[in-house]
Amino acid sequence: MINPTISEWLNLIARWIHVFAGIMWVGTTYYFTWLDARLTEEEKAVLNTGKGAQIWMVHSGGFYVVEKRKVPDELSRKLHWFKWEAGTTWLSGFALLIIVYYLGGGALVDRDVSQISIGAAIGVGIATLVFGWLIYDLMMISPLGRNEKLFAVLAYVLIVATAFGLTRVLSGRAVYVHIGAMFGTIMAANVWMRILPAQRKMIEAIKAGNKPDQKLAAQAKLRSKQNTFMVVPVVFLMISNHFGGTTTGGYDWIHLAILIPVGWLAAKFIRRA
């Protein structure tokens, strides 16, 4: 346990960093997803015309034109990487998990549900994040990863099973936060361990005078797409700490099982808007 005053200040600082970084990450994620979808439509429209696909936009008193290139004309220009939003969001979120649940202790376990020790409960929580990412990643690099519908069905079953299992050992709010943290861990790991390395390999190939492997681009795009589908459930699960309606009555995992696919449908709508 830590001093209550220090805990409150750490909670406040980590919470604001987490919220601000999360807003930036979600914003850039959906912006680039929207941009890619519109550019793909434009590419089809200008096919065989010799013109490049462009998107024109107006915002904040200016006009902007954006185009997508699979191979840049030059690499001497500054290349902007959108990565620190993901890293900052995850690090601040994990810090909050430690401050509120692992050091706070009492909010992690509901004694009416389980008599598990705090240490064991922390181990369950961390294992959920680690194995959640490992299982997801193994599924993605397997042949299953090429079948999006089958992947989604199996992933959903595993998520619900995980939520059901956690409700037998953790408090309702802790279950929601840990499922959200599992999603957030997968999203951040996608960015840092799969998307960025693929992009760097493509840049290295271009610098070496070789054609970049488009399979790497496709894999990075798929991971980014899946991140957009996890965003809405993550936001809901993270704010669930502020109200009790979905974490009471012993039906926590059922509420979660319903609301996660609703979040996926909302994300699909946002992607097409």
C-alpha cells in the first residue's frame, strides 16, 4: 500500500495522461482508417486513367489534399510516425491498473465472489494481458488469420470465455477493466510489434533499391483494421469503472458478451462514415 495522498496524485496524473493520449490514439486510428477507405474508393474511380488517387478536405480555414503511395518518390523528406500515442496510452493505462487495482488491492477482489488472495488475483490479471496478446498473435499468424469472419467468431468465443472465468475470481469492475486492458495491450502490441516493424522493413527495402513486400503492407493494414474494431469496446470497458449498472447482479459477463459485438458494429459504421 502507498500513502493515500501520493496515490491520489499518481491516480490523477496517470488518468489525465491516459485519457489525453487515448484521445490522440483513437483519433489518428480512425482518421487513417477513414482516409484509407476513401482513397481505396478513389483508386477504383481513377483506375486506368493515369491519375493518382487524392482526397480533398477542408478544415480550420484551409484546404488539404492527401494522396497514398505504395512506394514514395523520395525518402529524404521527414516521415511522420504515429506511434507514441499508442505507447503512452498503454503505459499510462498499465500505471493506472497498478495504482487503482494492484496497489489499491480492495477494488480487485469481491469477497462475495472469491476468496482468492490479492497476489494471486494480480497474477491472474497480468496473465490475462500476456496470454491475451500471445493467443491473439498466434491466431493472426496462423491460417485462421486469413479468414476474418471465422477469426472474429473464434475470438469472440474466447473473449466471452475469458470474461466468464474472470468473474469467478475478480470483482465486476476489475473484470471489465482487465478485458479492456487486454484489448488495449493487443492494440498497442499490434502497433509496436507488428505494424511498425513491417513499415520499417518496407522502408529498408526501398532504400536498398528493392521493391517492398506488399504482404507486409497487407499484414500491417489488417492489424490496423482490427485495432479500429477494438477501440469502441475498449472505450466502453475503460469508462465502466465510473458506473455500476453493468457490473452488478452477477451478470457482468453476459452484459459484456452483448456489448462487445455492439461495439464492433459501431466501429464498422464509423469506418464507413
